[in-house]
Amino acid sequence: MMPPVASAPPDRQWLREESRRLLAFSKAAAIPGGGFGLLDTAGRLPANAPINGVLTCRKIHCYALATALGDCDGADLVDHGLRALREGLRDSRHGGWYKDDAGEDRRKEAYLHAFVALAASTATSFGHDASDILKDVVQLIEMRFWSEEEGAVRERFAADWTDEMDYRGANANMHMLEAFLALHDATGDPIWLHRGRLIVETIVGSHARPNGYAVIEHFDRNWNVLKDFNADRPFDDLRPFGTTPGHYAEWAHLLLRLDMALAEHGNGTPASHRRDAEGLFEAVLRDGWKDEPPGIVYTVGWDGEVSVENRPHWVIAEAAVAAEFLSRITGETRFAEWRNRFWSTIRDLFVDETFGSWWNEVDGQNRPSESIYRGKPDLYHAYQALLAARLPLAPTYASAVRRALG
């Protein structure tokens, strides 16, 4: 696909001002006593909102970065989130963390624990008291989730760590790769880079690359592809049917980050990683980008046709990050041109100047929608995209912030 006509890159002053606007909006998600809940489209926290585990971890991560960088004074919000990881979300009997404190679903998810590791790593890196959480989550990843033989993580267990789910998912492994990079950054232990390489080879090398870089999302425990998984739930917010072009973009920049970490540690970097990152990015454009109206769709079926045409904000945010990395690393103008196009689309479609923050998703005609996600709960994807556009390239956002500060 030909790149769009070149336009200007995002203005650095706008990037910083928009960062501060997102951070200010998201403060309202704080729940009395600790943790964060889901905001509606106007930025209101519903009465009796439960503590959301993934959201709490993402807020810890973002506010730790923002406070260190000077985008806001959010040290108290970092501590507010850490309190929930020690109390309301913690399973004091069996260990691990729950997805929320509502008590309805007590299963232990690899996806959530990846974000616990990210939150604890980032908080610790910037001097917050999270060493106990970091120690516990590392132990749980090694004892419960990590499979050296598979080069991947196990997906889900019951509360007491029995009844393992007969499923392997690319999404949880992708965020574990992100977490492993953060754990290496926080601890210096090279084992996390080794495990990250195994995840990449399992998901990208063995499956996505032979599939034209369309990342296969769903497998059984023996790594047989589940083509019909959640065919009756195409709008699922975590494990939707088909492939997810936004995830191709996340894998692309995570591969480049892993390469940077390996090089900085003195390890060899596989030549395949950069080729794979470029292949994944091209697949985003092939499978997900639509010119009329502009945007990247949520999911694509096995026939290559759009499954869910709605466009979540996180998808184009991750595409902008991937284009940023590829532009700077390769020096090729086509990646810079796509980055600029993505940011133009974000500003035109997703930035909500009336109520604040970004619309979480728009439909196939680029009108605000809540078919996949409700409200405006997220800060993580949008804030990180803004950071990637204004910070030095680095294996993690924490290391990028440190480099920016000198």
C-alpha cells in the first residue's frame, strides 16, 4: 500500500499539552480507599464502581511515568493504585490478583498479571514503594504462568490455581513481552530478555510470519489454531473472533524494543526481528486501514474481510507508536508519512474537546460508539502514544523517560 501524502508530524507542544489533559481527566477514576474504576464518556465515576485490576495497573504505570517526566504531580495516585494491589485486588489466601474487587470472577488471568508486573516495575523504577508487589508477581509468573517448554505463558486458572484453561492466547503473551521488558529494566536480570525472545519466536516466528503477519490470536493448550474461537462474540473486548490489526502494531514496536534491550545488554539481535516488525506494520495497513472513512478496524476474519468495522482508539494509537519507531530506526519516509496520517486521524476523530480525553471507539462511519467498550476508561494507550512521539527511543517507556531527563 502506498503511503499517504506527507503531512506535518505532531507538534511537540501539543503532545505535551494533550498528555496533561488526558492525565487530568483520568484522575476522576480514583476510588476512595485505593484503586481506579471505569469512567463514563463525560469523565464521571459511577456510584459503587468496582476497582478494576487492569485499569489500576495501567494508571500506576502512567502516573509514575508522568510524575517523573513532570507532566503532572501524580505520586499520590501511584500510591493510591498500589494500595489496591496490596488490599482490594489481592488474594491473601492463594496469592495473585483478581480482575476486580466485585467478587463475581475470581479467576487468575495472565493478562492481568502482566499489567501487575508492568505497574510494579515502573513504580519501582521511579522510587515508589512497590518492591513487595514486584517480588510477588515475579514469583507468580515463574511458578504459575511461564512455560519454558512452550516459550509462552499459560492463560488462566481458578482462584486456587487449579482448572487451567485449555487455551493459549497471543494477547496475554504480547503483554507479557511488554512486562518482561519492564522487569528487565527494573531488575537487570537477563532472564526476562531470554523469555521475551521465546515469546516472539512462538507467536510471531512460528505462527504470524507464516500467516502473512496476520497475528493468530487463539490456540488450544497444544497450540492448535482455534479458527472459530468466539465466533459468536465478535465484539469481545479481550479475545474477539479473528485477527486484530491493532495487535500487529503492538507486536511490531515490541519487537523493536526487544532488539534495543538485547543490543544494550550486549546480546546479539536476530535479523528477523526488524523484518518481522516491518512485515507486521505492512499487515496493519493491508488488513486494517481503510481510506473511506479513514481509520483502522477492530478485527478481521479468516477470509480477510472485516469482522468488526468499529475503530477503537488504542488501535490507531499503537499504529502511531509502531510507525514512530520504524521511522526513526529505518529513516524511511513512508513510515513517517503514515505516522503523520495516524496522528491527523487521531486529532480529527478521537480527541474529545467537549467532555475531555479521547473517544474510546468510533463506529465504521467514525461516529462515537460503545459497542466494544463503555465510557472512557483508558489512559494507557493514548498517553503512551503521546510519549513515544516526544521521547527518545528506548526498550521501555520508563527507560525513555530517564533518557529524556538526562
